Amino acid sequence: MSEEKQNELTFEQAMQQLEEMVEKLEEGDVPLESAINYYQKGMELAKVCGDKLNAVQDQMVKIVNEQGELEPFQIQEDET
């Protein structure tokens, strides 16, 4: 899959394709050559998903506070 076509995929489409490939590999009836191709394409799709998540995270890093100023967005984790 070319890089241009990968960038046109939505996150959901890339994840769906990745899940389908994982299912085929988990069945175990895939010839070795096909399994290697699935694995390679799966890694490319995983990179697409990771890149898209990073882009969204970068957009969410700053939010507008009540005064209209940008400030870093921080997730508070439970300390239990």
C-alpha cells in the first residue's frame, strides 16, 4: 500500500484492516509468504494508526481556558 493511500485512510479504516489481518494470521492457515506480507502491511497500518493518534494528541495538547488563552492539556490520573 502506498504511503499516499495510507494517509487517505481514516483511523477506523486502518484499524479495521489491521484487525482483519490479525484474524487471518491467528487462524494459522496462511502460507508463510502470505503471512510475511500480512505482517509487513500490518506494521504499516499500525504506523498509520500511531501517526494519526499522535496528530490528534498534538491537537489536544492545548485547550482554550476560560480567558481564551491556550494552555497545555494534562490528563490527571487516579492515584489509587
